[in-house]
Amino acid sequence: MKFLHTADIHWGMTPDSDKPWSRARAQAIKETFAQVITQAKLRDVDCLFIAGDLFHRQPLLRDLKELNYLFSTIPSVRVVIIAGNHDRIRPSSSLVSFTWCPNVTWIMEEDMTSVYFEDLNLEVHGFSYHSAEITEPRLNRLRAPLSSHIQVLLAHGGDAAHLPLDKNRLSEAGFSYVALGHIHKPEMAPDLSYAYPGSLEPLDKTETGRHGIIAGEISPVTRQVTSLEFVPLAKTQYIPLVVHVTPATTATELSMRIVQEIEKRGGDHIYRFRIRGMRDPDIRFDLENLENRMQIIEIIDESEPQYDFNQLFAEHPSDMIGFYIRTLQKEDMSPVEKKALFYGIDALLCTQDERS
């Protein structure tokens, strides 16, 4: 039995809503999910498992129609879905009364239940969220039924507020495979008994690395996973980079180096830069224009001005600058103390320059 496993699509979300590329990111979520459907066709899979948070919020009727159309294009694929904390089942939700195409099964119950597909000898277990949080470790004592069926569990959680779980117990619970959602970073069990596909598209600057889906196969004889692979689908990545500077680095040089790093990796990605090292105290790295014209979500300047504190103290032995150096400077300074010294001296020197 071949399957695809995805979760945390967050259809309807607009990542980076304050950025110029936000609408493109919202569209990318929909386009990449359409690629999941294409992969289901190309790989001739039997099942598509969606382990929660298909939607970012309560879906509108037009969202349900859009997705139902996509599912209708793979009529031979059994699509099994549970609701996560974001798209939890509410009495007023359009999900409750919507009629899906015949190959789609929503497990909407709040308590654990299962659905059986006789032609695949497959029993899929799961339950949906009906509240924003589930703090009870409801899976820790769960065991797969003793039967000759392929047993698959769909579950959404993995942190203290959302279905806390013990992964060791989960892998020993007797299921052929556990399709997990909620954690946005891909992860596969060493014994292939469970997996998180991660979010389909990266949704914010913390979700670095490749994003995609899980493709797997379960033997009908042993009822065990025989293959499991992560399939990258998202075209965009959030890429964190560090650029080191020296006292010889100018603002123009730094700007050119950042552009080169982006061109090397591709302009479709979204970048977060940290500037580190010692810089000339007279240099200011004003990179706002660069942020505005390229997909840079953040530039954090952690560089430090290379002051000669001994010379400064000799030049200002009895004024505020000298007093500040004498008070704060010491051996083995913490990063916070260093910043206080650097920023304080920088401010005092700027004030002195303005008065001169």
C-alpha cells in the first residue's frame, strides 16, 4: 500500500503579512498543495493522509469547494483527514455540513475512532480537535487493535498544550504507521514507525530548511513500513546567513556581499542576515534600502565598533566618557556588558560630535 502523508498546510494563511511578498506566500501554500495532488497521481498512491491543520482558520465555503475539486481529480486515492488545533471542529463550521467527493473521509469525532477500507485491508484511526488545546497525553497508553489489518494512526500534537506524546511509546504501540502533524519540522522515526512531514510550505522565519511531504509504502504481508522518504516540494526556503565584517568593511562592500549571497542561492528564497565581527566606529551599516528591494525578512547587526578604550580613556580621563569606561570596562565581560559599553561610548561620542 503506497501513501503520501502531509500536515500543517495552513490553507488561508498569509505568511509575513507585513512584507511585500506576503500575497505570493499565501498563493504558494495553495500551489504547493496542488503539487501534493500531482504527486499522488504520479506516484499512483492508494492513500493521502492529512494529519491536521489543513486550514489556518475556520474555512470559508469557497475554500472547501477549491479543495474538494483538487481531491476529485484523484478519485482512486483515499484521502483521510483529521482537524488540528487551527481548523478544529466547531458546531457552526462549514466542515460539518459540507459534502465531500466520495474518496474523501474526514474523521471529525472528538474521541478516537476508525474507518476501514476493505479493498486495502486498511484501518485508519484518529480523532479531530474540538478545542484549541488538548493537554492530556491521550496517546501514551494507546495500543493498535490485534487484527490482520494494516493499522494507521493519524494524530496532531507533540507539545505540552497540544496532545503531548511519548515517541518511544508511540513507536511501540503496534501501528503499521503513525502519521503525525503539528510540529513544523520534518522528522522520521529511526524504525520508520512514525513521521512528521513538517509544514508543507515554511510559514515564518523560524521554519528553515526544506519543506515537503512524506511518501511511504506498507507491505500488505508484514503490515510494516518498507520505505519512507521525505519529498521536498516547497520552492521557497527561509535561509539564515551570517556575514562577518572587519574594521576595513564599508557599508557599500557589505551591501554588495549580501546581494552576492542572495544571488548565489536564488532570489525566490527569503533571507535573514546577522552581521558579526568588529567594525570601524565611523561606519554605519544602513541596509534599509536593501531590505526593501530584496526578499530579506530581517538584518540583525551584531557587529561591534572596534574602539581603542585605552586611547579613549587617555583622551577623556576626567569627563563622562572616561568615567563610563572606568565604570563598565573589566575582564571577562558578558555579551550584554560589552554591548552596554559599546553602545554607551558610541552615544557619548555622537553627543560630543553634535556639540562640537
